[in-house]
Amino acid sequence: MNHGLRIQFIAAGLTALASAFAWGAGPSDCATGLFALRGDYPGARLGPCRMIGPREVEVRIEPEDGPINPSPWYGFHARAIEPDAGMLSIILNYGSYEHRYVPKASVDGKVWRALPARDLTVLDDGGAIIRVQPGQGGIYVSAQENIGNDHYETWLKGLAQDQPDARLTEVGCSVEGRPIRALHVNPQAPRHLLLLGRQHPPEVTGALTLMHFVERLLAIRREACDKGGPACAFFEQHGLMVAPNLNPDGVARGHWRHNLGGVDLNRDWGAFTQPETQAVRDWVDSLEAAGQRLALALDFHSTYRNVFYVQDAQSPTHPPAFAWRWLMLATAAGIPAPFEYAPRPASDLGTAKSYFHARFGIPSITYETADEEDRAAIAASAAITADALVATLAEPEASLP
């Protein structure tokens, strides 16, 4: 081979190699010949990818904007193009962020299981490698269970049908025009409990906790009032306001943290620059206009551990020391995993917890569930804390002055 032909041959080889390792323009380009990945459904998050080999790809997982809380959410569907394709390795490249959530997998998008530890490697650079065997039917892989907007709609409708005095309502709309749906049980009661959820889309264990918690509250109510028990009087005097999905745009788009306005909703209470927080504010305002009031606010989230963020000693509530008494009663009743009691100063501005306490002087608590808490333990803890909540609020010292 002469010198000129050799240079041409080397150049062509380098061009082909660079093409094989180039980043694709988006999820539609994520194919290896044996496998294909897509991220074109609600809750998905899959950035550009590059093929490393027929059974290995690297994908970029980037936030909606930045800087942002390090909650890298990913979601995609992987399928085998050829039968007996075997295992696929997927490198998750988070850029300057670090892996957080143990991957969950589902065949149908409804029943989810954590990937076995042997199929996940967390890298020193903060990324991770996931190994799956999709088959031609495919498999969904997501940071946590993909609980979408449709799930909330079905869940709320089911609850409303079971409660003769429940009102399913739309309290407002998101930036992109999605409804902020809410359930109001016993809306004529003089006092109300407000339960909020999913301000931050990836915080799915908080979402699961809220749903189990609400279901248990309604079960206690039904049992007590069917039998004429003393707890029925409590529920006659207390309505239940549930807005479980405050960030439907972020949930649909697979956001790490923010709404479509680029705002952390749990730093917008007081400023109210976003329609989602405005919707809940206006809903609560309507109580006062009707001569009613809030007795308690709970905001459900997820973090690295189980924790109750509560008011500190310089921010008294009515009833006094409520959060402490509630948590101690739940602990004594045997919640499967302990919760840290974490007072926060009133200067913790912008959160729902601080806003509702500052406005009403009531217990206003951020209920955080650990990211990887066992799902059966989440259900058990939610039921026990719901029982303890009713018992604590029904104490004589909890009545209005």
C-alpha cells in the first residue's frame, strides 16, 4: 500500500470509529442493532446516547435546568430487536451529578421491582451501570416506580366514589395547563386537615406514603362511624383536603425537581409566583371565607432517611408539642422503621411547612420517607402514623381555644 492510500485508509477508519461512538441527537437514536431504548412516554427521562458495542450504550441523564437538587431521575423502555439478544449494559452519565436511586423495573409499567444488586454498579465518577435482559417484549426501567398523572386521577376517583360526602375538585392548573386535582372529604366541617404531595416529581416514596396514609384515614373514619365509635366525632368535626400531585408537569416530563416554570415549588410558598402554589393558597383561602380553618398541614416528601421536619421550640403550635406527641405515639405503636424528629427554624422560608405554620399557628409538618424504604414498611408506617394522628388530634388539648 502506498503512503497516500494508507493515510486515506486510516482516516476512513477513524471516521467510522468516531461515528460509532458519537452521541445521538436524542432517545430515538438509542439503538445498538441488538437493542433499542426509547423515552417518549409520560415520566420518561432519557437524553442523548452513544453506542459502545452491540450490548452496551451510554446515555446522558440531565436535569430540566440548573443548578438543581441532586435527584437524578431517569426512565426509559428497553427492548431486544433480535431474539436471544442477551444482556444489555446501560451506562448512566449524570454529568456533574451523582447516582441516587436504585433502578426499578417493570414489564407492564404497573408492577415494579428493584433491580438485583448484582445488576447495578455505581461508578467512582458518580455515574452508574445498569444491566438488564429486556427480551423482545421490552422492559421499563426507572429511578423509582413511575406513578403518573393518570394514576392519581384513577386513585382520586376511586376514593371519591367510596365517600358519600367527598368532593373531587380541580383547584387550579399547572404552568402547562394540567389540572391540579384534589379531594375534599366533609367540606362543611369547621376544621380541616390539609395533605399535599409530589411537589418534587422523583420523590415517589413520599407519594406512596401519602396514598397509604389517606386510605387509612378514610378506613378509620368508615369503621368509627359505622360502629358509632368515639373517633367518629373527630371526623364529623374535621374535613380532609388532599392535593396529592402538585407538580403534574414535572411528573409528566420526568423532571428532577422543578415545575415547568423552572421553580422549586417548595420554595415558592409566600412568594406564590407559580400557579400550582397559588391554586392551593386560594383553596385554603376559601376556607376562611366560609368561616372554617385549618387544623393541620402535612407535606409528603422523600429524602435519604425517614424524618419529620417540624417547628422548633421558638415556633410554638396549637396544640402545643403536637408533632412530638404524635411521633412518640406512632413509635410506641411499632412503626417498622424509626423517624428522625427534626425541628426547623421559622427562617426556613418558602416551604409549605413554614407558610402554613406562620399563617395559622398550626402544626405544619414535612413527612419524609426514605428513598429506598421497603414498600411494605411504607404501607405499615403510613397506617400506624394515620392511627396515631387521629388519636393525638382527638385529645382534649387539641381542641380549638
